[in-house]
Amino acid sequence: MRSNRRLSQARVCECEPVNQDWEDRVAAAWASFDTYAEAEAADFRAVIDALVAELPDDSPLGPFEQACAWDSTGHSDKAVPLYREALKLGLNGYKGRRARIQLSSSLRNVGQAEEGVALLTPELDAPSDELDDAVRATLALCLSSLGRDREGLSLVLGALAAHLPRYQRSMANYARALRAPQDVPQ
């Protein structure tokens, strides 16, 4: 989900005053991500590390950006502790929600899907934003990794229903029925 990690599409972090010049440079770094070949992943991470070095040591943005860089270059194992640190330091709002989504995905990738489910389930009741579908998709993957495919499919089908030009009500009902087959309308 590289496009979800690009800061050019993200909102300003609510956790601290943000220097717009720094945010713009981070967004530019992420906008250039696809220009790096796989063999140049370390070069991309170095760009992010240089930007993070400009932040105060206790800024949650630093470990968040580094986690995103490790994650986006195929190293979920190195991203997990950084996402955790960012959240512990108080990353909240939109970027906090992104961190929980991305941490859950990384946890799944390193064989800790149950923890990913526990982290994302409360996000189903969080205030709605454009990350709702990403929450459901990532939670569905975690559930599937735990052999809970019906629950995962229910989440994905329910999220998809809202985007269909027709059959929204039917698909939403089918999604509910996957969770509770006894409630299937006849």
C-alpha cells in the first residue's frame, strides 16, 4: 500500500506543531519513492533518516517515518518496533490511525496477526475518515491469517458495498450474514 504511506496525501499531524517545509520535503521524498530501484532501498531510507534527524528526539514523527520507510522497502520486522515507538510517543489523529493500520499489517507479516486484530478492531468504531476501508482491508487480512476468513470477507464485502453503483443493500446484508448466518434474510 505504498500510496497510503505517501505524506503528500496525508493530513498534518495533530500531535505537535508541524514545520510545513519539513512536511513538504517528506512528501517530496515519498513522491520519489517509486524512482528508487529495489537495490536502492537503503538510499531511500537514508533520505528519510536525514529528514528525521532534523526532528526533536521525542517527536513521534521520526519513528513513524522510519517505520514507513522500512515497511515500504520490505522490512516489516524492522518497522514494527518503530511504529510502536511512534504510538508510544503520542502519534495521534490521522497519522496515528495510519500507524495502527500499518503496524497491524506488519504484525501480520511477521506472524503476529492476533495482535494486529487486537490493535485494529477498536478502529472499526473510531470516527470515520478515508482510512475506514484500509482499516477493514488490513483487519480482514489479519483475520484471514488466523483462519477467520468469513469474518474477513464480511469486512471487505461490507466496505465494498458502499462503493457499488447498485446492490449496496444486498451486499451489506450478505456481509452481515457472513458474520451471523442465522440472520440471513430469506
